[in-house]
Amino acid sequence: MQSVIAEISSWQETATLLESVRFTQQLVLFAPQAVSVHTHLQTLLSTLSSRQPTLRHIAVSTLRHLIEKDPVSIISEQIEENLFHMLDDETDSEIGNMVRATIMRLLLASSPSCPSHWILICRKMVLATSTRRDAQTNKGTGIDPGDDSRLDFGDDENMVSSSNDVPVQGYALEASNSNPNRDKHLRYRTRVFAAECLSHLPTAVGKNSAHFDLSLARGQPANGQNSGDWLVIHLQELISLAYQISTIQFENMRPIGVGLLSTIVDKFVATPDPELPGHFLLEQFQAQLVSAVRTALDSYSGPTLLEAGLQLATKIMTSGILGGDQVAVKRIFSLISRPLDDFNDIYYPSFAEWVSCKIKLRLLAAHASLKCYTFAFLRRHHTGVPDEYLALLPLFSKSSSILGKYWIQVLKDYSHVCLFLNLKKNWNPFLDGIQSPLVSSKLQHTLEEAWPVILQAVALDSVPAKFDENSEKIAEDTLRNNLISGYRMVELELEDYHFLWGFALLVLFQQQHPVPSGQIIGLSSAKIRYGGDSPIEEINHTDLKLYEIVLPVFQFLSTGRFFSAKFLSVDICQELLQVFLYSMCSDNSWNSLAISVLSQIVQNCPEDFLETENFVYLAVELLLAYIFNVFQSADMTDHPSWEELISLLFIALKKLVSRFETKKQLKSVVSAFLLIGYKGIREASTESCFLTLNDIVNSASPFLMKFLDDSSKHGDDLQLRVIIGTCLNVIADLAKDCVKGIHLLENTRSDLCKLLKLKLSFSLEQIVSFAKLANDIGCPGETKGNYPIFFATFKYCSNYFQMVLNDQSLQVQAIGLQVLKTAVQTSANTEDIPFLISFSGEIATDILTLIQTVLQKPVSKESGIIIGECLRFLVLLQTLSKASECQQGFMDLLLKAIIMVISASEDKSTKVDNC
């Protein structure tokens, strides 16, 4: 078979060569193993420079089939330069497009295993010196008039309004007749395509982490599967070449280099520098990146280059790779701020109408992205905010008046387009020509990319422009304290505020649309498009959800300053809560954001909002549902802000509970609130979270006591039994868990042991509270027959304390004594003293038993403290008791205890003397 092919290929007749290539094509398609790839390539490469277009067409088509069938064998042959030189000589547009598609196929197939080879090839092609003919053709324009080969990678290719070029048909020159020094005499179009190929390299290498992690790449062994050629190892060469393209003499090639630098920043933004722990690898190339931005944002740059420069500047500023360089940050900020001075004059008469609009959108999006990025640090409780970004805050505040106006107008234009209101005659658009379907379609992708950051940037630390006559004006210093940045940002008029709220609410509503393509307001997926029929047509680089954009916006729009200015009404707040209720089964990310918004609305709303029953019912239902979801979610307990979310929910619910006194229908919620509070305290893992929940539960306890008192007056014995029994069971289980945990811990000074002691103290305090409730309502000594539930409650509580005092752990015993002693000492109401005396009398004999048990063992420091606490408690009871019989009884107990201690001391002294 090989001899036959060699024989046919040696003939020079065109018809014979054509049949030979067709035969090779058939073998590749139907008998790929019959002949080696190397033999096929010898036949095909020799025909690439033929004068016959048909022969070149079939040869290129067969090469592409070979790449698809056996890419590994093709890669080793390294035919890239042959294809580039064929493309440079080719004048047939259809064949030229096939060559480009073939090169792109080869790039996608070989880049994962040999990215350095493609860097070398592209460098050789891009930096080749143009011929005099090309230089004269490109003089003044930098564009080859015969260049109809640019791939369509975005809107920029169609910016200039011009007539369609007529494809030039003809024949390629034979290889033997071409210039022997071909690498240095490439056409402009070939160099542009080589630059475009290089721009795809960071994506074409695939998703193998070793391509983007230097430490991982260095640790990968070179074997049959891994060539050891990783992109990150050649990052310096790639950035150097991209920078050279971004500053090349041909302005129309510069956007490709700047875009490649943006892609590199995206791919390597989180790559650490193994030589400098705590730093990023891209920090080494800060100078090239900033210089490329400065060149691209020059006042004489064209719109395509300016757009690429704005995108690169945004990525650099929001990636953290500047390494604390305040000079670089201020330099880039000044570069993107300079066009704002002449914003309304941005216009390119030589380009289509939508080009100027696109540049304006990119400029506004760049400022919005930088502001959002800076506030992301501030929202983390002002920790770790780089100084270079703190210095931008006053600059943001200064430019907010003009930027806020532009941002809102862009959002209004976009909403008009989305809602098909652009045909209204009374609409005065901000972006010129956006009424036209053609212009709006050209700007659609850019608008979908820009509106999320613009919407958030408007809301961040925004303030009301003015207040109603009947509302009090907030003092400037108070307002500053309530702002995350400490600076007033965008001032919102009432009309603009309602527009932003409605726009965000519309986005939140359409989040529920079952078909994403049916949503009114689109979210760009930042897709990268390849030319031709590439197998990787587009790649989605973001999974951002709509609610992750708008819920933080609602949080900033529902601050106290907007409630004080009466920008918010109960109706629009209720609409938002209804959306929350409809989305109750969403994921944890939704819950975290929605809880923050709901809590803020409840805490900041005025008192008259809480008089609206529908609003209160809806808020209570949401709070209880979210609390249930948080406790039931296994993933939520590992969430870093889990305790913060719980605290927010309980604080908001506490405010609503405080209003239940006038709403009889909601009084039963108090018991549910208390039970959930017990659950929260059980789950609390830090002391701060416990203390927050402890305060909230204690504040709700009086409402429960009053509710139970009202129930007893109405004779609802079943409800009393259920509520009291459930609460006591939950408290008892919590106390048992704490006692068990204290027994198991060896380190009594650990934070966990301290937290368990606090929880045990809380449980015992709650038991005392329920005993007091039973005493106050039921009077167990007198009305046992009428209210047996209260008598049983009183006995259950006293028995539980007896169990604690008889525990084997001295720590548990000490906590029980401390709770009793504190309850007696801190009783401000003299009416509570009889109850405390009565309750303590139930366990007085257990105190004597405790002293006796402790004295039977060798006395230690801890046991000595226990004995001392017991004696002090008996003295306190004897002092507070008013009735003579009680005084006499406690005095007898105290004397018995003292005698027990003295006797034990004498016995031990006698044993020592005998020894």
C-alpha cells in the first residue's frame, strides 16, 4: 500500500496528484490503520503549495481529518509552521478559512501536551518582519485591505461601517518560487491570526490544575501521560509575548495582546508564588500589566483597544495582584477616571453608533467593579482591608454624584430594552441610539455583563438625597457611623430609589422562571467564543445566580436611613417577604442572604409597620421557617457564619415577640420561640453565640410566663401540660448532655469545658424559673388538687436539683450551688424570697448529704470550695428567712453542717497523731 502511494505521488501530473490525495483521504476516513500518519503527511504536505485550488482544498481537508482521527501522531510531526506558511501564501478565501480551522483544531489538540511549542510558533509568526509590500499597504491604517480572514471573536470585528470586501480568487505560488526567508516576511493577516491563536492558549490547555499551579507542575513526573510541559512554567514567556503584542506598532493587533493579558489574569489570579509565601505569582509581572493598561488607555487609543484596556484594568484592580502597591492602584484608578471628565464627548465618528455606547458601558462597569471589590473587604468587618483600597474611598465618594447618575440611567435604559419600552416616544435614553433594535442587540451582551456590578455599586452605602418634611434629619456624624465605608456615596432621589427596588424585585421574581432563556433580564455568562466549527464553541466562566446579585442590594436599600426618610413602605416590604416565602426551599446560599435582608427589615422598620397584622404574620412565619432550615441543614452547621445567622434570626424574632402582648393570636409563638432558643443554645459552639442567645431567651421568658398565667386563668390545663412538659424535657436533655460532656473532658480549663458549664448554668436557671412559675401560679402547697401540673412541675424542678447536687463531679455540684446562691442573692423582688426559701428547703437535706460525702474523701482544693459554698448558702438562707420556724430550721441545718466539718477535721487530726 505504501509503495503504491509513493509511486502515484511521484508523478507530477495534476490529475494524478489529485487522485493520489483523494485516495489518501479515503484511507484516512475508512482505513486509518492501513498507512502510517507520517506517510500520509509526506503526500499531503507536498501538495499544500500546489497551483491548483482543488488540490490544496482536498489536502487541507484531509489534514484536518487526520488531526481528528489521530491527534497524537500529528502532534509529533510538528506541521504548524507549514500550515501558517500556506495560510500566508493562500489567496483563496475558502481555502484560507479551512487552513485557519485546521490550525485551530491542531491548537486545541496539542496545547495540553506542548504549550511551550505553541508559544514558540506564535512568537515566530507574530514578531516576523513585514515585507515592504505589506508595510506600504498597511501604512496609515495598520490594516491589510485584502484581509478578509479575521475570525469573529466578538462584536469588535464589525465596528467599522464599510462595504463588504470581495474575496480574491487566485492561485497560490509554488513553494519553490516563494521567498526563502519566509518567517521574516509574513503578511499582516497571518500575524494577526497567530496572535489570535496565542490568545486561545490559556483556555486550550484544558483544566488540568498543573497548568495553573507552579508547585503542582514542578511536582509532576514526566512520563508517557505527562510531558512535563506545563503552561505555568512558561508563564513569563507568555506574558512577555502578550505584552509585546499589546504594544506592537500595529494598533489593531494591540487589543489581542491586552485581551490575552486579561485571560492570563483570569487563569492565574489565584496561583500562589512558591518562592514567596503569601504572595501571588502574577505579582512578579505587575510592571508589564500596568504598562499595558497605560498604553491601552491612552487618549489616542481606538475604541477596541480602549475597551480591552478597561477590562484589563478592572481585572488587575479586582484581583489582588498589585501586592499593596498604592502608587499602581492610584495610577490605574486615575487612568480609568480620566475619561469621566469628557464622558458625554465620547464619540467615534468613524465607527458604528453603538461603539461609543459600548465604551461608555465598559467605563462605568470598570468603576462599578472596583467599588464592589473594595466594599467586599469592608463588609468583612473592616478586617484585612488593603491600605491602597482604603485610599480610594474618598475618591469614590467624590465621584459618586456623577457616577450614580450615569449608573442609574444605564439601568433605566436596560430595563426599557428588556421590557420592550424602547419604542415609547417620551423616553429620553442615556445611551444614544439604544432605541434602535440593531443598537440594542449589539449592546445586549455588554449590558448583561455590566448591570449586576452597576446595580450593586449604586446601592453600596447609598443615602437618601433628602428627607420628608415630617421626618427628622439624621445628623451627619450619625449617618457616617452607619455607613460601611464612613463616606456618603450615591444620593438617591425617591423616584430613583423606587426604580432600583422595583428593578431588583423583578430580577428576584424571574429567578423562579423554569426556563433561564425565558427570563426578562439576562445575566451574561462571560462566554469565550471560538471561530469556525471548533469543538469548544463557548465556555462558561461563571455560575453566578441572580439572587446573589440582588439580595445584597436589598440589604443596602433597607437600612435605617431609608426607613427614616420614609422611602420604604409596608407594602413594598411585604412584597419582598412574599418572594422570600415563595423561595423557602432554596439552597443555603439563598438562606444566608435572605436572612440578612429579613433581619434588617424587621429591626429597622418603624413601629407602625408592626401594627400591620399581615406584615407581622409573614415576618414571623419566615423567621421561624428560616430558623428551622438552619437547624435542619447539615451543611449549614459548617457554614462560617452559621452562628451569626442564628443570632440575626433570634434578634429579629425578639423584636416581634415584644409586640405580641397586643396580639392574642400570636402569643403561642412565644413558646415556639423559647423552644427554638433552647435548640440554638444546645448548638452554640462559641461563648459569644451562647451569650447572645442567652440574652434573647431570657428576654422572651417573661412573655411565656404571662402566656401560661393567662392559660391557667382560662382553665386550659391541656395546653399548660404540653407547653410546660415540652420545655422541661428540652431543658433536662440539655442539662444531661452538659453533665455528660463535663464528665468526659479531662481538661477542665478548655474553652469547650467552659462553654458546657455556661450551658449547664443556663439550664439550671431555666429550671428555677419554671419552679417559680409553678409556685406563683399554682401555689403547690394549697392548690394541689386544682392545678396538679404546677405541683408536679415544682417537684420535678426540685428533684432535678437534687440530682445535680448528688452528681459525682465536683464541677457539676459547684455549678448547682452557684446557681442557687445567685438566684437568692440577686432576687430584687422581696416577693420571690418565700419561693426561694421554699425551693431551697426541698433540697436542704441534700446539701448536708453533699457535705458529708465530700468529707468522707481526702479534702482537696475543689472539695474545700464546695464545702465553703454549702456553708455560705445555708447562712444566706438563715439570714433571709423571715418566719421564726424557717430561721430555726435553717439554723439547725447550719449547725449540723458546721459540726460535721469540725468532726471530720478532728478525726483526720487524730489519725495523723496516731501515725
